Amino acid sequence: MDFQAILDEIDDELRPRLDAVEGKVASYIPALARVSPRQFGIALRTCAGETAAAGDAAVPFSIQSMSKVFSLTLAIRALGEAMWDRIGREPSGSPFNSLVQLESERGIPRNPFINAGAIAVADRLVSQGDALAELLALLGRLCGEPIHVDAEVAQSEADTGFRNTALANFMKGFGTLDNDVAEVLDVYFHQCAIAMSCEQVASAAGYLCRDGRHPLAGTPVLSAAQTRRVNALMLTCGTYDAAGEFAFRIGLPCKSGVGGGIMAIVPDRLSLCVWSPALDATGNSWLGRQGLELFVTKTGLSVF
Ligand code: GLU
């Protein structure tokens, strides 16, 4: 398959839609509100190491909730099954920053991809050592180049992270978090503020598309069974309240973020990342989602 030609076609087809972008960039984090919505990028990396990219694929953006896949990976590596002692694996059916469910489920987050779950994962990582440094080191190894936090976005997250602070305190009250709330949130805010391009995300996600092996070095990042589980969670919980619609229309494990990125996995074939900052009503990238749909239509690649 000529992936470069396919990505070029997708970019050609979608770029005119940037003139009439529907949806809005995330505004509840002021640093994200300043990003121009008129950008679209798409990149992939095959299991064989072939790469293809189009549009704004080399522009770094805030990976936001996509970071939750990589922090979960670190926590599974460190804790194995014990990772799941205080974090569930069911879709939440409520907004990603909802407090309501946490109350009725006694401080146990539904899954590691809603904010409460990712904060609980960050707590596990804080217990293991320097969580942010570990995460950046993992991403750097996976991409083969250094990865950084956008300090302005991290500060903006901290300045406006009232709901996340509430979630963390709430979980601390239930005994879900072991560590100091401020320390855990500092990790969470910084991981969300990591900046990467579509090309870097597509490369970093390479271990998820086969058997958990590092895309460049071939060493294990996760076991094959752990990799399948992360993919299952991405499919069922990775795109906020639109996971059913994503499975229906796209049929790939995906993880999105409010920075407008969506990473997707075609098991045994390739890892893919699309980015366009304007979000639809479900909090997923408006044009990114269309890009993924086009990719699946043009290639016929889907897990179903
Ligand atoms: N930093 C964002 C928040 O905590 C991440 C949300 C997201 O991308 O889903 O609200």
C-alpha cells in the first residue's frame, strides 16, 4: 500500500475544510485557546519501520490525554496486575472530568483514561520515583529524540486545574491516592503539557501495534498480553464519550486529547496520529476524526 500517497490524498481532501472549521479549540486551558485551529497533520509508522506524513505532521502540539497511554504503560511495567487494584477498566459514560461517578463508586476511577484514573496512575508512578522524568525518558527512547514539556501549557493547566484538584482531593479522601495531592497533580499537569508532533506520536506508539516491542530497539516495552489490554482500553475508553461512535465509524483503538490529537493503532500493521486543534462536542478533534475515517475508508484497515 502506498501510505504516503494515501496521507497526501487525505490532507488534500481535508485541508479546504480548515476554512470552515466546526468546533472550537479547548478554551478551559488558556494556553490551548491560543492555538490556531487552521492546522491539520497526519503521520504513521508501519511495523516494518516505513513512515509517511502529510500536512502539519511535524508541528509539535500539546498531547494532553494521549499522555495517559504512556503513563499507563509505565505503571503497568512497574506494577503489573497490582496496577488495577484501585483503577477500573470500564467506559465511564460520563464526562472525562466528572466528579459524580467517583462519589458513587467510592473514589475508584472507572478507567485510567478519564482524568481521575490518570491522576490515580500518576500517584502510582510518584510512588516509584521521578514520574515525569521517567515518562519523558520513555517517550524519548520511543521516538529516538528528546521530548519536552511545554512549560507555558503546564502552568496554564495548574492555574486553571480546579476540577482536577477536586478529583485528586476527593480520591485522597477515599484513600485511592498514596502521595501528596500537589505532587501528584504536578506530574499530571506536566504530562498533559508534553509537546509532540504527529510524527513523534506515531513513532512512540509503535510498541502498541505489535507485541509490545520497542519500535526502534526491539526490546520489550510491554508484554504482548499487556499490549492487547492497553489496546482494548483505548478502543473502549480512549475517546471520551464517543468511544462507541469511534468503534462504529473507525474501528481502531484510539486515544484522543483536548489538544486535538488522536493516536490510533492498526494491530500488526501500523501506528498513526492525526492532529487538528478544533474539537467537536465530544471533545475529540473535529477534523482529526474525519481524517481517521478517511484513512480507514481508503485503506480498509480496521480491527473489525
Ligand atoms: N489536561 C487536560 C485536563 O486535565 C487533559 C484533558 C484531555 O485531554 O482529555 O483537563
